[in-house]
Amino acid sequence: MKKTLLAAAIAALSVNVMAAEAPAGYPTQDTNAVYAQMDLENLTRAFTDLQPEAAFMSLYHSYLDSGSTEQNIGIMETSVDPRQIVLTANSETIYAVHPVNLDAQGGAVVLEVPAGVMGMANGPGWTSFADFGLTGPDQGVGATYLLTSPSWEGEVPEGMIHSPSPSNTIVWLIRGFQKEDGMAGAVKDLQQGIRTYSLNDIDNPPETTFYNTSAPVYDDGGFQDMLFQDSDIPKLIKSYYELNGYNEEKHHYNTAHLYHAGFFDGTVDPKLLEQAIDTAWQRVLTMSFNNREATAYRWQDSNWALPNTTIDENWTHASFDMIDPVAQMVWSHQATFTSAAMTRPPKGAGAIYVAAYKDSDGNYLNGSNCYELNVPANVPYSNFWSLVTYNATERSMIQNEQFQWGVNSYMEDLVQNQDGSYTLHWGMNAGTDTNSIQTNDNEGFFPYFRIYGPTDAWYDKSWVLPNIEKVACQ
């Protein structure tokens, strides 16, 4: 019904009114209707284009709401699980994540990065401007980085790696990997090695503290929630502008259109606002889960898609040397952060992601059905591989009674076939074995298959992950 009303409204706005004769050269349509149509089109375009900025601000504020301050860093001490609403997170690594308002800290912030980690810093729209650790300039030995705002002017202290940000608000992430003592060793390394403070405080740095985002973070016992939905987009876009200004070049047209539509001063027509949000959201869902970019699909006749199809961390399209806003929107609806380590990892380092939203018949994956995937032997990894299942609405780990959402190469009880392959199952009545993942009735879901440290067979495509097959439920 909502979409029918929307279509009718757009059609009504398009009617050539001709209510009164006008002198030659003047508008012959009802000018109020024309302006309404312009505002609807421009708001829809802006809300679509600025969705990556909204996604970034959602995560930025979620950490501030859960306890992050200039010196207090959120760290997932026991890895991510479905109790936290985190966009397509991986449960095999430890994350320390921190939002920073650079200008509020004098424009320059020091970050000490320990050895043996992998990390990155992003600005709004998941714009990457720094890699840390194994794929950064320190190459995994650890280093001290200086993160600065666009307005900062000063000298970089000797021995620091300067990483200038294109925006005022940033979020950095540092990922720790399992050790012989499991997750505990990774947590210890991060807590002992990460330090952050304003450059102004370099002579007497304040203590860096940590809080556990794997535990409840709200007074009501709730866990961290960084989900954003269509109704959140306007307030998140306003927050983006308030904290970063109105002068980012790539959004000049959108900024002007929002201004003329009355978005910033609150005079925008509420009905047009609602219609624009709904249409923009449907566009993003379509691009995210039904990508028409041929290069998105990893293998011939495959439904496994690369969530990020660009050739670098700056969202550069493979066929033209410009930002690809569609790829940026696809990624930001499903995931967070980007970096060189994720978009163009060197062999044996970084990480590769592929996702499946449809089965071998081209139908969206539905929790009411049963499915099977055969993961071929010799997965091309030097570190580990994992498969995690997410629900399509929240883009977060699937919640089920089984309390299992995926499998990985660390699992000693993962059942392996005689030929070295693994057969995985999804279904509402999935078994209790490690290879099975329980789904929910009529809930859309999708898995991400990740390879950490991809090797030759990934790059030459000699290793192929087959499509997910719909099977009869047992």
C-alpha cells in the first residue's frame, strides 16, 4: 500500500496542470507542483548518495553512546556474537574501535599501534586514509601514528607516521588475532599496546583505558547496537554536516539540493521527506542485494559477489578513474570500514570477502528453506578462513536458539569430507553438529565467506566456491 501511494503521489506531481494561460515563455505547469517534484527527486538522490555518510555516523555515535571518550576505547574482549548488532562483523578476531573528533582534540591525535595487528582509519562514507600494522607502513612491527584534521597546521614530531584525514570525524579500528591462548592473548596485546592522546598532551599523556563492548554497555542491560534503518537517515546526515561542515566537494550538489528543499532549516514538506526516504532506501536495498555490476561476481555463473567491487580503498571504479558511488553504497549498507588491506591485499596478507544473497536458482536465501554448500578442499589461505551468516534486515549475525552463526578453520570439530571439502547446511531444523546453522522462518539471510591471507589459488581463480544449493529439508 505504501509503495502504491508513493507511485500515485509521484504521478500526481508530474501532471501538466495548464490551469491558467500564461504569456509565452513562462511556466505552464502549476509551479508549486513542479517545485514539489524537484524537491522529491533531489531529496531522494541526496538520501541515496549520502547513505554511506549516514552509515558512518551511525557507528560513530553508537560508540559514543556505549562509553567511548577521548581516552576510553571500546574493545570486544570475547569477540562479536549475535547479541551485539554489528554490521557483518567477524567472530574470529578481536576488534578495538574508537571514534575521534579531531578538532575537539586540537586537530592532532597520537595513536600508538602495537606489533602484529592489522588496522585502519576511516572518515565519513568509509573513506580510508590510513592503514596500520601488517598492511600499513609499519609492516606489523608497530609504530606511532599522528592523525590530523584538514584544518591542522603544525610540525609532525620525529618518529611519528603522519596520516592526515580528509574529514574532522574519524573512526579507527585495530584487529587482533587469536594466539595460542585464544582470544585472551589478542585482547592482552591490544590493551597493553594501544595508546591514544591529543598531540597537545604529548609531554604528559593521560592514561588510555578500555571498556568491554562484548558485555552489556547500556544501563538497561542492552548490548551495543550500531544498526541504522531508513528512518534514521535524516538525523544521521544532519549530524554528518554539523560535525564536518558543508564544503566536501563530492557532495556540493547534494548539499545545495538539501538546502533548497528546506532540509537544513526544517521547512521541508514532511510527506516529501517520507517519500524520499522510502524510495532512497529501496534503491540502496536493490543495489546492495541485487548488484547489476558484472565485475561483482567472482566466478563465471556464480552468485558469490564481492561486496566491494572497487580496485582500491578510495572507491575507484575498475573501468574509469573516478569514485564509484554505487559500490560505496553497496558496501556501506552491509559493512563498515575499508582499507588497502581489504580492497587490494598482497598475497598472503589482508583479507578477501565474498557474499551470497541468492541460491543456485537465483532466488534470495530464505530461512524457511534448507540449503547446502560444499566448501572445496584447499581453501587458499595463509592465516584462516571463516563463514559467518547474517540476517538481511539488520545485516548482523543471525540470532538462533543454536547460538551458532558460522564456521571457520580454527574449529577442531568441523566435520571434513574424505576429499578434504566441508559440507555446510542451513535450515530451521538444522542439526546440532558444527557444520549446520539454524535459520529463522521467512527471514532473509546471507553468508560472508572470508579468507585471511589469500594465496595464489584465490588470485588465479583456480579455487572456486560453488553456489549455495536449495535442498529438501530433513
